[in-house]
Amino acid sequence: MSSKIAQIIESLEKGEIEITFKSLKSGRNITEKCTLNKNLTPKGFSIKQSLEAESILCYLTKKKRWEDIRKETIVSHNDI
């Protein structure tokens, strides 16, 4: 699991990716365009991700807000 998460974090830092995850509230799958790229996130934010953390914090580029996605809910991810 951690190599998959490391790959997701690396892709997020490089640019925008699409992540599909299962909502903890509704149980349905949600697909969002996300990033951690400094050129695509609001200015003044510096995010350090931990492979040991239960969640990944990422910026939703279409909704223009931050989202905390639990790692075990990630169904798939794709580079854009």
C-alpha cells in the first residue's frame, strides 16, 4: 500500500491527477481532480505528506478547496 501511496503523492506534487475514492459519508465513489503542485495550489501553503498518516491532504482543482482523503478509501488514481 505504501508504494501506491508514495506514487500518488509523487504524482500530486508533479501536477494534477484524478483520484477516485469512496465517500465515508455516503459510501459512493467520488472522482476529483487533485494536486499538491505549488503552481496549482493557493499561494502560501506548504504541505508535507507522511506515508505513515492515515490520510492524504490534497487540493481539489475544480472545487478550489482542500480535501483530506483517507488512504484506504482510494479506489484508483490516474495522471491527467
